[in-house]
Amino acid sequence: MTDAPGKVLQTLVALHVDSLESTAARLDLDSVMQVANSIAAARHVDIYGVGGSGVIAREFQGRLYRIGVNAHAWSDVHEGLTSAVMQNSSSVAVGISSTGRTEETVQMVSQAGASGAFTVAITHDADSWLAGLADVSLATAEPSHYLRPDDLSVKHSQLLVLDLLYLLVAQQMFGEASTRLAASAMAVSAHRRSPRAPKPASIAAEETR
């Protein structure tokens, strides 16, 4: 690959924008609302993902937990199956896998569904094993041929779907969500440094010479 850095940057931006736009075009908003409603009303939410999807699962879990949703993320299949078997009809299980073929994620979502949970797949393949066993499947963009298999634009399309779900859940829990977000911000405020003082104009001017 001999493209100049500027060309590589332009290509990446185009790929990531295309991934987000493709995901937005493929999403069924009625299904998205069904999932958001289920999460907002759930007693317990399990989020399953392995590898890169595991990172995304933990990000989603952290956001939901901060607004008062009893959410947990699992990447280890033994721990995930242990949690899945304790789910019931008041639970939601979300499986994240771009291909929809990750064996551990399929197993965990399958067990959660067998235990009575409302199951959700987030995958680009509507015909995959994960999508086939879930009650609702939300579509993300397919990986680009440019950077297979670890195309970060795929992760961005997953984050778009999860961010949309997070905001729709937060809308339904607005009072509680606002209170909890303020409390969590206050809890960590002592660990954030104040903004750095701007440099005097004379020093800044000297550094630019």
C-alpha cells in the first residue's frame, strides 16, 4: 500500500461515513423502539459479545448502568451461560456479533432465550445463526473489503445502533436517568483536574516563531 497519509485518511472517512449511513438506512425503527421499550422495562439486561464485540458490549453496559438499568456484560461463555440460565420473561438478552456466527455469543443468547428472556441480535447478517434465534435482529453495516476483518467502521456502526438504543431508553427514564447521571458525574468529579490555565500571550507568540 503506497497511498499518501492524506489519501488514506480520506478513504477511511468515506468508509466510516458510508458504514454509518448504511446502518441508518437498514435499521427498522419499529424494532429499535421495541428493544428500547423492553430494556427500559426489564428487571435484568445481559449483553453478550466476544473479542471486539465484547468491548462494545461493555461500553453499552456501562451506559445503561449509569442511567439505572440493571445491565451486565459477558464475554466469557461460562459466566455468560451462568447468567443466561437465570433469566426469565422480565429479562432482556442482547447479543453483539458482526458476523452473527460467533459460537459463544450464539450459545449465550440461545440459553437466555430458552430461559424466557426477550432476545436481541445486533449483526450485519440477517440470515446468521444469531439473527435467526433472536426475537428481534437489528442490522448493522457489512464490513468493508478495504480493511477486513478488523474494520473499525463495523464497530462504529454497532455503536450507532447502541447509542440510539441508549438515548431512547434514557428518554423513557428521563427523570431517573438525569438524576443518576448527575450523581455519577459528581462521584468522579474529584478525580478530574481543573482546566489548564492558558499560556500568557507573550509565551504563546514566542513559541510560534
